[in-house]
Amino acid sequence: MEKTKVLILGGTGYLGQHLLQAFAVTNGGSQYDVAFAHHSSPPPRLLLDSFPRFPAFPVDLKSGQGLDSISHNFGQPHVVVNCSALSVPRVCEQDPDAAMSINVPSSLVNWLLTFDKDKTLLIHLSTDQVYEGVKSFYKEEDETVPVNVYGKSKVAAEKLIKDKYPNFAILRSSIIFGPQTVSPVPKTLPIQWIDSVLQKGDKVEFFHDEFRCPIYVKDLVAIMLKLTDMWLSDGGPMQLVLNAGGPDRLSRVQMAEAIAEVRGHDSSLIKPVSATSVDRGVVSPADISMDVTKLIQTLQISPTSFREGVRLTLQSESLR
Ligand SMILES: NC(=O)c1ccc[n+]([C@@H]2O[C@H](COP(=O)([O-])OP(=O)(O)OC[C@H]3O[C@@H](n4cnc5c(N)ncnc54)[C@H](OP(=O)(O)O)[C@@H]3O)[C@@H](O)[C@H]2O)c1
């Protein structure tokens, strides 16, 4: 039987590495042929050594350079997971042209259109920052009103995919948290950072008036695997937009309190401040908590609570 070919774009990033790890651990290579793309060249040695069976391709989504080599050497994938992005809102604000050209995957969609469209599912990572942030528990059908360049680039990406490509699942992810990756990513990981500052014993400011539904990275990986299975067994085109968040609506203060509780830190170190008191170089939506009923019902999953995700994250960090 033909193996399912899976291509992970942004395989060097936080989510991409967790996805590679899941394919490496759970499938032993028997059911899937996995390849991944990276932008930095060469990709980290540790990453290549950790996934020796998965071919790596350099790709620049700004231009599409590198995609043809995947056609020639790997062939048409059955599933493409696009984890590539300029994912830091402040960086997008500083360089809107780069944000638009990387986050709106025109070159990728044009490349996919060179194949038989029914045979490749595109799973694309979007964000909760497509929403304006003026109410709680956004639903997928609510209007998208992004307040910063990052959100605007993600809305433009969703529109491009919906207009041009008939077989997709778009995941509007909230903050992704979980263990560090096999080849550590340069960016600060939220749980590990909060844990380390509270550990030092200094008073730290956290926002009390910005709300998110953080998602445990392994849940997001499980969602992508489930979407793949669903599509393979159903066979027909998929056109799905899902809020991908955890079950809890939390401020940064509440996140810090949960971490303090799990780790036994002094919660009086947590100083609540308003998000409006700090200039972060980018407008940040206040409440982009999401209703995840559609995610739960469509995929029959039960996302991990924030507290349990924190426990699992810090437990696996202590084993590293
Ligand atoms: N992390 C979160 O909390 C979060 C929350 C909501 C949504 N998301 C979305 O989820 C997705 C994955 O996030 P992440 O945290 O894994 O991101 P990440 O760690 O920042 O990884 C981004 C990936 O994009 C690649 N990339 C950068 N520029 C590229 C280019 N010009 N062409 C091709 N690839 C390029 C990077 O490759 P190199 O490393 O090789 O340069 C890297 O693999 C993104 O779409 C992000 O916007 C993330």
C-alpha cells in the first residue's frame, strides 16, 4: 500500500519540531513518509540528527524557491502542514512587507495548484489574532478584525487559501505552550519563562486584562494528526476553519498563578498590571478567547486543561 506523504513546512520551528517528533515516535515510519522544509540554512545539526529518516528541503516561502526540488525528490504530498511564518507580532509590525510575503503563502498555494488538487490536503496555521479582541469566546463565524500586521497577514492568508485552494483545514491557534523542542528554538517559551522569573523570587508584572485560551502543543499535534486521518478515510475535499485553543480563558496573571501553584512558588510575587500600561511596539488585542466547541465536536477530542498542560510541560523539562 502507498504510504501517506506528509510535508511539514517550518519543520525547524516550535510547532514543526513537535510535529516531526510525533511522526518519529508514533509511527515508526511505517504508515507515513515524512519530509520537512526549513528556511535557515543549514538547519540545526541536532535537528537533522534527531530525524535522520525525514528528508529536509530548504524553502523560502517569500519566493517559493525550493518547492520544485520537493516535487522532484519527494513528489506530490498527500498532506502539507504549513507551520512557516513570521510568528512574532512585534517583528511583523517592524517589517510588514516580510510579514505579508511569508505569512500569506501565495507561492505555496501556486505550487499546490500544479498538482491534482483533490489529492493534497493543506493544513494551515492561523491565529487567534484574526479577532479584534473586544468580547469573549469568539466563534469561527464571527467577523475577523485584526488589530496588527501579524493578524492582518493571517487574515489575508486565510482569504487566499479559501479563494484559491479547495482542500484545506485552517487552525486559528491561540498561544502554544509545552516542552522545549529537540533542537531548542531561540524564542522564549511562555511557561518556562514565567516559571524561571518566579523561581528567582523577584516581583514580576503580569497583565490582568488580556485574555487567551492557550493550547498545549501536544493537543495541537494530535489535532493535526486527527485531521489527516479524517481526510484520508473520507477522501473528499475538506474546507474547515477551526478555533484551536485550550479549554480555559486566562489572563497572564491567571497563567502565572497556575504555574506558581504547580511549582510551589510564592504567588504574591505576581503583580497584576494593565496591558494598556506597557508599550510593546505592537497593538495587542485584549480578549481573543475562543469558543472551541466546533473543534471538540468535529474532531471528538478533549483538550488538556491549562493546569494539566503546565504540569506536563514542567515535568518533561525536569527530565531533559
Ligand atoms: N507559537 C505560538 O504561540 C503561536 C500562536 C498562534 C499561532 N501560531 C502560528 O503557528 C505556526 C507555527 O508557529 P511556531 O511557534 O512553530 O513558529 P516559529 O517557531 O517561529 O517557526 C516559524 C517557522 O517558519 C520558518 N520560516 C521563517 N521564514 C520563512 C520563510 N521565508 N520561508 C519559509 N519558512 C520560513 C522558520 O524556519 P527557520 O527556523 O528555518 O528559519 C520556522 O521553521 C505559525 O504560523 C504561527 O504564526 C503560533
